[in-house]
Amino acid sequence: MSSALNVPTAGRVHPFMSVALVNYFATRDRTIPLNAGVLRRVRMTLPEGSVVNPKFPAACGVRYATVLRIYDAVLGALARAVPEDIPAASGGQGCMVALSLPDPAAGRRHVTVIEPMIGGGGGRPSRDGVDGCDASLGFLKTTPAETLEAEVPIVVRRFHLIQDSAGPGRYRGGFGVRLDFQVFQPEGLVTARGMERLRFAPWGVAGGTAGATGSVVLNPGTAAERPLPKIDVLALEPGDVLSVRTPGGGGHGPRFARPPSHVLADVMSGLISREHARAAYGIVLDGDRVDEPATAALRETRRDESPAGTRGDAQFDFGAARREHERRWPSALQDAFIALLMSLPAPYRAYVRRTLYGRVDALAAERPVTADDLSRLWQELRDSIGFK
């Protein structure tokens, strides 16, 4: 991959590839010593030239973003085998928001990591997900807003959990986090390494629903409001407010099985709206109490509902964007595309992936794409670039 998402492993068993397994082993048996012996029985297939075994000089500065996708994939596989033990997907991002400002006194720029922006944890088999904390990133700590404002010439306008961001379930996911900060000096630059889940939501499992995706907004709530894509380098003007919002964890278990009292408690604390309580959980509120008969009647009429697009024994819900993507890119087409890329010399893969993906995706918007279509489009691309 041409971007910095590669994970250098040299093709050997690597701790980054094993985070989910180690967490699972440690949770199942807390007497297991956490040392290299935990991985002795693990085998990995890491093809040379792939994103999990790149060749020099492949970039790898944001490799943990890929590690988190592998973490989700391993958890998903375990959920099929031991669904009673595995949580839903967490927010799945470890985004380091860094701000660079001129330092006239020192004659250079001063760089500060504003916050590590972590999504909500996935709903667990017996309890809710942890708010604003991913199990694979629990070692990262937030910086108090007062400390930030004392050390950096900014004002923190918001720093709180995001209402309605947790994936609904018998045990809901953890809520995502929103941070809004305002700069006042000119020539401010922001980078945000590891920003993920802006398109595909953290999955729900066992009847639970996907969490909310993350987002980035410049100058929210003003006439100059503008949604942003993932941040590489963003130049800020004096007075600009940058709002970074992390994903919420997926839910675990059927959402209509969540006790009404738990939903009410989240409503009263401001974590979910009254509208969300009704739409996601079938809870009818009368003032500050649950209307039990109306709730029972509403849930009865909706009891056969399940998250659209669930599949397999573990009933994954990947969210609407992922379902649309898989409609356009079914598994067989994805497998054929990957096989094609891996058959090419490594220096050509990034270009072919980027170019051919766009052509396939454009055709998929019109009709289902087959492996024969892929072969034809690849032949056309080969002819156009004179590839032998």
C-alpha cells in the first residue's frame, strides 16, 4: 500500500497481529502469564508485499490503524466460534490530534498532541461497552481541558460524550467522544493520525446494532460550517473551531431485550434522546417514566425486527454504508480483485488498486459486477498502460 498503513512483520508471528487473541486469552484465564509463550502456538500467513508484510521502502507511520482492523476481524472470527464470550466492535480508532502553532519567542513551531481521540467500546456479553474507551487502546489517557488551555493558546469549547452514538443492543455500545477546540493564532496546522470509521460503522453482534460513525466538522453551528474528510494536514485560520467526533461501539444482543429502566436512565442522563429511545429500543416515555403498556405493545409489533443485513450465527450488523458497499462489492468480487493485485509485482499494486477500483466501482453503481467484468476492465487497463 502506498500510504502509511503498512504493518512491517517480516512475515513472522507479530504482537500487533495478535492483540485480539492476547486480550481474549487474558480475559478467559487471568492466571496466564503475559509473555511470548502466549503466541507460541499461533501461526500466521502474512504474504510478502501485502499490507501486513510490506517490502522496503513501504510507509508504516499509521500502522496501528490497520492493526485495529485486524483486531476487529479476529474478534469477528472468534464471535462465530464462541459468541457468548466476544464483545461487539469498538470504535476502532486511535486518533492522535496534534496542533502546530508558531512560537515567535523560540523562533520555531511548537507541536502539541491535543488529545488521543478514542471511540466507544463494544457492547459486551454481560454489560454495556465502556464510554469513550476502546479495549485495545485503554492505555491512552486524555488530557484535562484546563491543562490544555494552560499550555497551548486554545480554548476547548466542547469535550463530552456524543448523544445517541452508542450501538443499540441488550448491552449497548460505549458512546463516542466529541472534542471542539478553537485556535486564535495564525498559521495553525492540525494533523490527525489514525482517524478511522468515518464511513463504515463498528459492527453490532448477536442481534445488536452497529454504532455511529465518526466525523470531523470545521466551525460547527456557524454559517462557515463545513464537514471534512480524514485530516492529513489542515490549515486553521484565527478563530476557527475544529470539531472531532469519534465512533460509538456496536451493540451486543437484541436491542428490544434491553430493560426499559436502563434506557430510561440513559435518557435522563442525556446520553440518548427520547426519539432514539423509541426508534432504537421501542421505549415509550410519558414524561420522566416508562409507559409500560405502550412500550410492551410497541415492542410486540416490532419483535421480529432484526438489524438489516445480519448474517451468520453471530448475527453481525455492519451498518447501512457497509451493506451498500458489499452490494456493489460482493465477497466473490473482492476475492478476485485481491487475487489479481497479489499476482502483480509489488510496485504496481497501489496504482492498479486505485485505478481499477474506481472503474469497477463506477460500473457497480449501474449494475452488478462479475469476475468477467473485472477481467475485462483489467485487460483494458493493461492495454492503456502497456503493462506486460
